[in-house]
Amino acid sequence: MTERKAVALQYDGKDAPTVTASGEGKVAMEIRRLAEEAGVLVHQDPQLAELLAKLELGQRIPPQLYLVIAELIAYAYLIEGRFPEQWDNIHQRIRDKA
């Protein structure tokens, strides 16, 4: 069994998300604990964690991971009830085009 890993990302809404913390074992558990205490979305995906753990602190995620990370950010916004400004009335605009 491989040791559990955790990677924290920060997204400023402009540039690609960057790695702000990374670790395995007890460090991974502490990263997760701090994230949960702060109300940060915790997503469990061992394969994604493995890929992200290869990045250095402060490094931006590579373009190959943009889509999966964008989906996680969008999900986090959705459960928080937040939407990007350009999403205002998106349902109405879709109906108008139909």
C-alpha cells in the first residue's frame, strides 16, 4: 500500500493554480486537517495527488491538469453558492438561444 499524499493548491482567479503545500503520511494528514478546519474543499483522488505531488512548492499546475482542476474549482464554487460574474443569467441566455 502506498502512503497517503496530500497537495494543497491556491487559485487567485487569474493564473493557473499553484502548489502551496505538499506532503505524505503525517504531513498529508496535517494538510488535510488544516484544510478542513479552514473550510477548504478536500477532494480525495490518489492518482491526482500522485501527479500533483511531483510539483514543487510554488509551481503552477501544468496545462495537462487544467481541465480536472477547473472542474474541481467549479464544483467548490457551486457548493459555496458562488458563480463567476459572466455566469449571471446563464440559464436565461441558454433558453434564449434554444
